[in-house]
Amino acid sequence: MKKIAKIILAILTRLTLKQFKPKIVGVTGSVGKTSTKDAVALVLSSKFKVRASWENYNNEIGLPLSVLGGSNPKKNIVAWIWLVIKSLVRLFGSYPEILVLEFGADRPGDIAYLNNWVKKLDAAAITDIGVSHMEFYPSQQALVKEKFAIAKIVVPSGVVALNLDSPKVFDNRHLVSKPISGFGFSQQAQIRATDFNLLESKEGWGVNFKIHHKGTVVPVFLPNTAGRPAVYAALAAAAVGLHFGLNLVDISQALKKYQSPRGRLRIIAGIKHTIIIDDTYNAAPSSTIAALDALKMVAAGRTLAALGSMAELGKAEEQGIAEVALKLLEAGVNGVFLVGQQADRMEKQLEAMKFSGKTWKFKTADEAGIPIQTELKPSDTILIKGSQASRMEKIVKEIMAEPLAAPKLLVRQSSEWLDKM
């Protein structure tokens, strides 16, 4: 079924791109792809007609569906026929001026394969490269080269936005032969953030910072989010927006409407007057460390963390566990609920580091929900994070003050079919 689907999608995608010739922006990295893709699309939408990949449609099935504007046909032959008909009809209608597409890579050659679908990009952004997604790569440098392959199809007049705060991205920027627009908090970034603050207002939490570019400085506020990951998404969006002719004031105004995707450092009211930091979409060492920084900034009372396993680390798993354990100590977390296959190893690592807080272990998120609910006390702040397979959003639903709002606020598993076809 998957082979047939790919053939159908290849034909329809090439017809669509040949017919409409849209500008295309590609986004890749180990973490932050979806948030960055959404921020780029939001900024560009202030001036252009834009379509972005839906949620994390970033593989050989999801990316062409994003080009086609198709919905989820699953394994339903009637739905596939209907997709073909609609795609052919759309060839005679209107089409977005710009596509913002997410490029995922789990195995060597994935980016090259997706490059072959798209053929050329007018801009690309590489968010961060850490030790996640290492399961099928012989070394971290192999993963770096995989991610940087997206730059190969950027047109000579295009731009490649690079997160210069990511050591692996910074150290390998020489792999890009096209114009580079570096972003980050570092002095070397052409698009630089300063004065970062986490603010609480009547409307909820958000992050405030300033963007600097060629002597111009503008303030930016991103609502309903916490931590630096959203800032990096906004900076990447600024880099792409500037390339497409927007100015920093336009970009700042557009970012006021930014909504952090579900399960990405969203702050939710919890039971017993507690605060939940919902970061359950996925987990890697770097993103877990960033989330623990956010926990420390938000908390007014006791701090707790419920951590599921970090998937696809491969040979870097022990390193990743050690890095997170060290951050738990540095952040002064009072208690840690460990869920899944890495729980034993994380507990041993914490014991070796003489962690002074409490630890609890559970096989699944379902088992952890009630014990966490029992342990919570008024004024606690709890971070909940884990890879998708851990289903840590179930814990959020268990302890959120308004569980009936879960369908609107929490991570959905609706795109799992993309990996199972």
C-alpha cells in the first residue's frame, strides 16, 4: 500500500509544483521543526498566501500531502481515489504563493529523498542538531550531514537560516555554500535575541524579548508559551521573513498571533491550584534541558517533573540520560516521576549524582496519573515531557484543572498513520 501511495503522490506532487511554481521554504533539525515551521508560516502569511505542513507531516507521505493540501486518506482506497480527483481539480484553481514544509529525517538518505520531491527551495532553516534521532546513524556527524543536505537544493538567490546557538549547527556552517542568515542569542548571530523574559499577565504566560538586525531593534511578545525554544522559532521566522521582504516591525506584529503548537511548553492550570508545563509532544536531551529551564523560571513553589523516555537516541542514549540527570540537579527539582524504558537508568544516574529529591518509577503514563495526582500540593509546578510513544499527555489530562478542555489543548495522535503505512 505504501509503495502505491508514494507513486500516486509523486505524480500529483510534480504536477502541482510544475503547474503553480510556488516559492518553498524547508525546515529541518533535531528539535523545534514544527514550532519553527508554524512561526515561519505565520510571519509570511502577513504578506503572502501561505500553506504550511499540517502538524508534523514531514516524511515521504506527509510532505507531498502538504503540497497537495490533502487530508488523511489512511488505508481507505475510496479516500485515495477522492484525493486524486481533488488534486487534479485543484490544478485548475488557485494555489498558495509560498509553501512552508517540514523535512523529517530518521534514517540516512531521508532528506535527499524529500529533496527529490521538492527539487528546489527558496529558503531553508536548520533549527538545532543534538543527539536525538541517532538510532539509525553511525555517528552524530552523519546526522549533521543529513540535516545540512536540505541546503543543497536552496537556490543561489535563496537563504539558509542557521541556529548559531546550536554547537553542531555552528561548527558545521561551512557545509552551506548558499547565503547564510544566522540567528540566536550569540553575538555572532545576524538576527539576535536579547532581553529574554518570561512574563505572566491576565491573558496568561508568554515570553518577551528583543530582536536585533543591522542596527534595528524591535520588541517581540509570544503569548501562551514558556522558554527559549519559542524564541528560536521566532528568530528563524524573522530570518526567512526578512529574506522575503518583510521588515522587523511587520514580523513583530505578526508574531503577536503566535500560538505554540500543542504539547510544546504550554502552561496549563492544574488541579489543587497547581501549574502544568505541558511539553509532551516529544523529547530529546536538548529540549528536556530547555523545558527544565522553563520550569525553574515559572515555579513559585515546589518543582516536579514527570519524564517519559527519550526515543531514537541510539548510541547516544546514555549520554542523553546523563545530561538530563545533571540538569535535574542543577534546576533543583524537588521530585521526579520516571516513566517508561529509561526509568531504571535515569534513577541510577540520579542516585550516582546524589540527587536529593524524591523519585518514583512507572512502566506507563497510565500507571503514573493517579500517583502524581495524589502527590501534587497547592502551588506546585510540574513539567510533563516525553517522546510520543510515552503518551505523557495522558498524565496532563489526569491532573489538569479542566479535563474537558483536553481535546482542544493537548497533543493529538492523529498523524501516527504516516509512519505505519
